[in-house]
Amino acid sequence: MRFGVVVFPGTWSDRDCGWVIDQVLGQELTYLWHKDTDLKGCDCVILPGGFAYGDYLRTGAIARFAPIMEQVGDFADRGGLVWGICNGFQVLCEAGLLPGALIRNASLEFRCEWTNLLVERTDLPFTSKCGDREVIRVPIAHGEGSYFADPATLSRLEQRGQVVFRYCDSQGRVVPAANPNGSMHNIAGIVNARGNVLGMMPHPERCSEAELGGTDGLKLFRSAAEGALKVLVS
Amino acid sequence: MIARVIITPKPVVNDPQGLTVKQGLASLGFREVTDVRVGKYIEVNIEGSSEHEARRRVEEMCRQLLANHVIEDFRFDIEQEHKRR
């Protein structure tokens, strides 16, 4: 099982993701440079957090033209696991691999804090190790994480159950007070219709060891490690 | 030729920057302000081509990169460049 972590100029969460994969999970790890034109046999590709290409023009707007992104798109089309975290989620939306967009937080503040997430799908390769409607604690760190989609797209997402994570309180109640950025329907993460491309604003790689204050993020990495194997088998 | 592109958040998109600027203007006494939207302004210099062709190309640029159709609207003017000294 090999994870590939994409590195754009301006990416900074690549080493954190790499640490979890390599040191905590003991899985094979390859960094994929934005100019690379092949995925080096990776079974799961992670687009990590940061400010790819300085977030010039819009978050993720330039990153989507990177040579590696063509491979990532093909890989996703073939059913490969693609996982965008924070800036990676923004890149996936700009690339059209996920619907909607991430806009400026309603508060205009950069929010760096712990959030509670209600896990609404556990049948996905990314969340199989989570309990049904489990509440997990995962930190966020972003200025532009307010999820937006037009009403038709939003209702399609809801009808198809493509909302994977929703900001909630510690009891799992999806309430406005638990929404850190003004996201529509408290959306923190979505998946494509096929279920192999996940985008989420919170950072599971920052809560995968007890020393960091929580280990809920590790459930997602463990799920992906197992999920990618199933994809290979099928 | 120069294309002057203006990009604005779609009316349905929440624009916290615009709201904040509106509040700032109100606190300065500009009570007549009913709405503020904050967008982007981009100048694109273009070589050769007719104005008609330039217009078609800039439209494509907006669709493919300059604006995100999910959240933004765009409009632009094309001007013949002023003669350089």
C-alpha cells in the first residue's frame, strides 16, 4: 500500500501527512512533485494543506494546472483514491473533481482551532474505521474554508449522501454555533458520487498521535490504507 | 489592446468583505450605502488580433481561469492601447 503526497510550491502539510503515513502507520510513502508526470504506482494520492502557488488569483486556481494534476484526474477517473485536505480540497474543487467552491470565512478570520465533525458516511474507503454517526475531533486551520454550492448542487449532494463530514457540537448536533466558517449546511467534507475522491477542510494529519491532542485523524488514514487495498482488489 | 476585467462575487454568494466594508462606510457617516461587493480587477495586455477576436479570447480566459463560475461573475472592456512615447 503506497500513499503519494503531492507537493506544490507553497504546500506545507506534506511532511505532516508523510509523517503519519510513514512513521505512525508504517505504510509506504512517496512524495509527488507538482512537475511529476506519473504517480509512481501510488494507491492513494493525498493533496495536502498549504498555499499552493501562493493561492494566487484564488485558492487552488493555479495548482490545478500543475503537470501532476492531469495524472491525478486520470487516476480519479479510474477509481483511484484521491484525498484533498484543506488546500487540497480547494484544489479539487477548482479542478472540477469535486463540486462547489471554498470561499472566505464568514468571520473574515483565519480560524485555527479544534472542531467536532459528524461522520455521515462510514461506507467509504476513507471512513470505514469510524463508527456510524461518530463525532470526531479534528483541527482546522484556514481563512477560506466556507463551503459554497448553488442550490441545485447542494440538494444533489444531500440527496446522494455526498456530505461526509459536518461541523457539529460535541454531542453531534449540527448547529450554527458549531460552524467555524459559514459553510453551507455546516459542510466540512464531501465526496464525489463514485466515492473515491474526498475533500475536507479539517486536518486529520494533525490529530493522529496522542502527543498532538487527539488521534481521531488516524482513523481516516487507517481507513484509507485498508480502503485502497480493496480498490486494488476490485 | 488592453482588456480590463472585473470579477465580482455572484449575488447569491455571501461576501463578508463587502459587508465589512459597508459597515466601515456606515461608521464613517456614509449612511446612503445600501450594499458593497468586493471583487477583483485584472488588466490583460493583448498583442495583435482584432478587437472581435480579442473579445472572444478574453471571454475564454475568464471562463477557464480568471473567474470561477461557481462563485463569480465577470465582465470586461477592451481598449485600444494608448500610443507609447
